[in-house]
Amino acid sequence: MDFDFSDDQKFLRDEARKFLEAQCTSAVVRNVLDNDDVSHAEDLWKQVKEMGWLGAAIPEEHGGLGLGMLEMCVIAEELGRVLAPIPFSSSAFYFAEAIKQFGTDAQKSAYLPKIASGEFVGCLATSEGPGDSDAAKLKTGFSSGKVSGTKLPVTDGDIATHALVLAKDGSGASMAIVALDADGVTRTPIQTLEPTRSHAEIVFDGAAAELLGNEVGNGMTQLDSILNRAAILVAFEQVGGASRCLEMAIEYANERQAFGRPIGGYQAIKHKLADMYVKNEVARSNAYYGAWALSTDAAELPEAAAAARVAASEAFWFASKENIQTHGGMGFTWEVDCHLYYRRAKLLSVQAGAPGVWKEKLVTALERKNAA
Amino acid sequence: MNFDDTEDEAKFRAEAVAFLEKNLEKKDAGAGRADRSRDDFLTRAKAWQKTKAAGGFAQITWPKAIGGRGGTPIQQVIWNQEESKFDAPTSPFAIGLGMCVPTVIAFGSDEHKQRFVPKALVGDEIWCQLFSEPAAGSDVAGLKTKAVKDGDDWVINGQKVWTTGAQFSDYGIVLTRTDPDVPKHKGLTMFIVNMKDPGVEVRPIHQASGGREFNEVYFTDVRIPDSDRLGDPGQGWKVALVTLMNERLAVGGSPGPDWKEIMGYARDAGTMSDGAFRAKLADWYVAAQGYKLTKFRSQTALSKGETPGPENSIGKVITANHLQDICNSAVEMQDHYGIISDRDKAPAEAIFQESLMWAPGLRIAGGTDEILKNIIAERVLGLPQDVRVDKDKAFSEM
Ligand SMILES: Cc1cc2nc3c(=O)[nH]c(=O)nc-3n(C[C@H](O)[C@H](O)[C@H](O)COP(=O)(O)OP(=O)(O)OC[C@H]3O[C@@H](n4cnc5c(N)ncnc54)[C@H](O)[C@@H]3O)c2cc1C
């Protein structure tokens, strides 16, 4: 048994951390937060593209680095630690993985190299209103190569060049690829709880679209599989954020004095931070298992993905809210970074399936497995 | 990332499984608990320990020179995994072989090692840990049991409490106060004590769970030769820390029913369609996996010859509360019927009811939830120590 990342992967992690700590400082994140007309950190995005991280898990024949999913997990955690305000996950975790898994050979050749280089930026457009996306509720339609309907919120929808759109297709649903500069596409940025990641409302009015893969009506199954794989990468992002919250809380608890000693000497704070640590380790271990399942295409992938997602959402939420609490009034100011993590924790916990949805997926997977 | 055994590990596992299959019954799919209440439990346990030692599977990591296998930590892990699938009565030896005898090996003389280790290994002699007292549990260094030097002997008087297995133990390690005029941690000394000494009186404690597995132990003028001292006089705390460190390695494993058992019950009971229950089941699975996989991370470090990180300290904080929560839900799912603890009438042979009553003890034994969180906060996260007002005062002035 070897339940850990390899030395090479750890080296990649250390390098990524060094780079991001220097290039993705709080000031960089705040520039996106505080300026409505700045959708993402352009310099950082440019450098990330140049390093080839977007193609870490794309095979070399399609212009990627051909490393693997484990390397992508490592990168995801590091991006999560620093709240990278770039459309990385939309393009690499969702769009690229969808093409890799379900795209035709022609689609792979057309999209993967440009996703890897950053020339194309993908995003996933499923949500239309409150609640989980299911086929019965879908209003957006796809027929004769055209998509019509409204999607919101679409994470990175105003930055992306291409969207993967879930749409009703006859009696079922399909996933369709739409170039966002096409006629019949209107994008409007929308206000969200998490302004360091851009979100848009996208109206499709007969926009030209192509089917993902070549099987019509397979959209829900595809989406399920796309989300399972992305869930593990997002879980690493969440674990990164949660770890950073714990570090911030420890640092502050050691430094802030009240009643003649550091607040970290009081058990109400100590035990809160110990609880954070326990949740973070539970999340990390579940994420590692997900990484293993992802990298080996294991039969356990559905339950591993759901468990990773449930554990990581809980850990990041808990760590981000109790980090504010540990910081007291300072934690409730705009100037202190605590709220940035609180915002990101919420985005990542509801994006592509809230915890309740993933819990239900998990139990369904366990039932399936234990029925046999 | 790879869950497969290495070639050596696979070979060892095959050997272990073959040995277990030859000598034990598989655990039945149902409750699968080692039934301590059966009269022949101790006899069966001793017999199994003897067989295991003969096969070279007792204390796999101990050096061959003292009767171990000279194996690797990962082999021990593999053995534990496989043994736990069988109906193996091992609990009477957990404290002795897991905590007390390693302390004897670390601090005892060569004579001690020759005299005690082989007999413990084959299950002929059972050991107990005599630390806690009525007024010293979490704060065990505040204990009062006195040892006074008299010629070549020490004379022990006092009382211990919660001593697991004292009623069937042959020997124990006992932590005593030998110098009350120094701060509490500095006046302690550890001894090996013969539990059959006429001055040792063992009184079983009637536990909240109904059983009588733990004991009060009274010492009245018990004479212990100076040669049975472990460590120097006044160094008892240092010795105790070695015991307690081994405790954290020994404690663990599945303490009772888990997500699988409650899911099995929910299916029989038709409650799998309840959304609130399903959400809880997901949380239990995540916690159980979190605990199990975190151990895998530590074992990976061990197998590479690295020191495991602090992540293992999360273990009992998770498992004890987890058990209590699962059992509570299982009992509540049964509605009024859930109060029945008769094994013949209650679902799953009353495993949920029995574990519900055992869980509070698990949250206390071997360090309470609160103390474990303190340890995580102080030793892992580096937060300031609690205020310890008695730290520098002589014990006698308290
Ligand atoms: C089933 C079982 C088996 C046991 N087996 C053995 C054995 O074999 N050998 C042995 O020596 N002992 C044994 N013990 C004793 C066990 O180690 C003690 O019960 C335990 O350490 C707690 O001590 P206490 O009972 O004195 O509780 P106390 O220390 O009095 O604690 C009472 C409450 O106060 C809290 N508390 C105490 N100090 C602090 C603090 N600094 N900060 C915050 N909260 C605090 C505790 O968490 C607890 O909630 C066993 C106990 C049980 C229940």
C-alpha cells in the first residue's frame, strides 16, 4: 500500500505553493474583489497558462503535459489555498475532463490543445434556477444544432470562450458545446456572494451548438460522470482553503491577547481549532481516496467522489466560519481575509451540487454496492 | 497512490490468512462481537494467544531476541486487518502486550525481560495498568498512592480505580508517589507489582453499562523489591509517558457497529427511504472512511520508514462520538421498541443498545474527548498550554 503522493508530486506541490504565494497574494485576490470591471487576475492567469497547468491532465498527443489526475489534484489544492481568482477549474476540471471523457476524436483534437494552452476557456452551464439540475426541470432546449434558454449562474461564464450546456433534447437531455462569441449568445455578469470568481447569466437564443460526443439524450449520465470527476478536484481545492483557514486561526490565536494571555490558551478556542483540524484531516483523507479512484478509474469512484465532496464541503465551511469567529471583530472587517475564505467556501460547497445532493449520491452508491 | 500489497506484503498476508483459517472461525456476518460475557472467554483467549505465538504472529514488530517476529509495522497492520475478520478473542492482552510489557522492555532489567516477556507473549500471564485513581484521572500525575522505601523494599499503600482486567491479571505496572515534597510530576515512581500479593485487593466496579469489567484495586502494605522498580525514583512520569504513547498505538480498531451495520438494520426496518436518515448515513460513512483512510496515511509513512504525522491523533475523538451517535440513531429508529436490550428480542441481537451504553466509557477511557482535543491543540497545532496552577508547587502543599 502507498496511500500518499509521490516525491515528484510533492515537489510539484512545493513549487506550485512557492509560485502562488508570490503571485497570488491577498492584494491580487482583492483587486478582483474590489473592482467590478475586473473579472479575474489577468497576470496570474497568463502565468498559469504558460506553465501548462491547464493541460496537466491532458495527454501529450492533445497538447497537454500528460502528467495525470494526481498532479491535477495537487495543483487544485494549491489554487484553493490562495483563492486563485482565475477560471481554472471551469476550464480544466469541468470542460476539459468532459471532452476527454465523452468527446469524439474530432472534438478532442479541436478543443483539448486549445484548452491546454489557455486559448480556449471552458465553463459548465447547468443551473437555471434554485435547486439541483434535473432533466424534468430543464427549460433550455437543444434541437437541430441550436440551443435556446437561460443559464444562471454560470461560473466564469463571462470569461469563458466555450460553454458546456445542459439542455433538453426531445424526451431526454444532452450536453451541448457552444462557442460563446456566436450569434444568439448574450452574457451579463451577475452579482454573487463570491466576487473573486466571476459569474454570468447567459441567454442563448438559437445559438449554434454541437453535441458532446455522438449520443443524443445521454446528457444526465454524462453530467453525472463529469461531476463525479470534478468533485474530487474541487474537494482538493476545498481542502486547500480549509487548511489555510486553520493556519490563519492558529496564527491569530497565538498572537491575540485577552485577559492577560493569548486567546489560543483558552479551551473554547483550542477545542474549536482541534475540531477544525479533525474535520480537515477527515476531508484530506477522503480527498486522497478520491484521487486514487480518479487516477485508477476505480469502480469505487462514485462513492469516493461523493465522500470527498461531502467531507471537504463540511470542513471548508466549518473552518471558514470558525476562522472568522476566532478573529473576533477583526474577522468581520472587509480588510481581513477571513471573509474571502467564507465566500469561497460557500461557492465551492454549492457549485455543481450542494452537500445534500452529494450525500444522496453517496447513499445511492452505497446502496448499489451493497445490494450486490 | 496504490492500495495493492507489495510482493512481500502479499506473501505475508497470504501466510497470515492461511494461519487464521486453520485456527479460527470467521466472524459471523451479523453482530460479530467478541463476546466477553461468555464464561469460557478467558480460556479461549489464552489458548488463541498461545497458538498465535507458536505460529510467530504474536507481537510481530518485537525483535526475535525477545520472542517477536522481527517483522515490520506494516506486517503488524496486515495481521490486525486479517485477524479482525475472525472471531479472535484478543482483548485481555491488549493492555498488557500493547502498553505494560513494552514499558517493561523499555525500562526493565534483563532479568525482567527474561522473566516476564515470554510468559506474556504466550498468554500465560496477563497484565494491567494501574495509573488512574479516584482523585487523579485526566490529571493522573496528581495521584496519591504512596510508595515508601523500607530496606531493599518499597511499601505501597493506596487505591487505584478503573483498572481494566485487574480481576484476571497476574502482574501490573503501578505508578506511585515516592516524594510528595516536589512538584507533582517529579515525585512519581513506577513499579512492577504482583497482582496475587495478599496485600492487593481487587473489587470489580459495577459500570453504568451494567457489566463489571473494570476494577478498584486497593494496596495495603504491599512490599515490592527495589529490583522491580522501572526507571529511577522520581522518573515515574517519564516511564508513564512511554506507556501512554503505546496506548495511542494500541487503542483503535472498530469499537462497535458502524455505518454498514446501521444501513443493514435500516434496510430490514424499511427506513432507507427516510431522507433525514440518508443524510446522516452519508455523514457516518464519510467519518468512518476519514478515520480508516487517515490510518492508511500513517501506515504508508511507517512502511516507508518515516515517522507518521500527527494525523493519527484524530482517531478516538472521531470513533467514540461516532459510535454513540450511530447507536443513538439506531435506537431511536426502533421507536418505543428501541428500549429493549434483550438479545433475543432486540434487532441485531441488541448490539446497538449495548454499544449505546458502552459509548460513554469509550469517550472517557484512555484520555477524555476534552483532554484529546487539548493534546491536538497544544502538541499538534502549537497553541499555548492551559494554565497549570499546580505546576511548580510541591505536591504536599496542594
Ligand atoms: C472504560 C474505562 C477503562 C479504563 N481503564 C483504565 C485502566 O486500565 N487503567 C487506568 O489507569 N485507567 C483506566 N481508566 C481511567 C481513565 O483513564 C480515566 O477515567 C480518564 O483519564 C478520566 O479521568 P477521570 O475519570 O478522573 O475524569 P476527570 O479527570 O475527573 O474528568 C472529568 C471531566 O473533566 C474534564 N477535564 C478534566 N481535566 C480537564 C482539562 N484540563 N481541560 C478540560 N476538561 C478537563 C474531563 O474531560 C471530563 O469531562 C479507564 C476508564 C474507563 C472509563
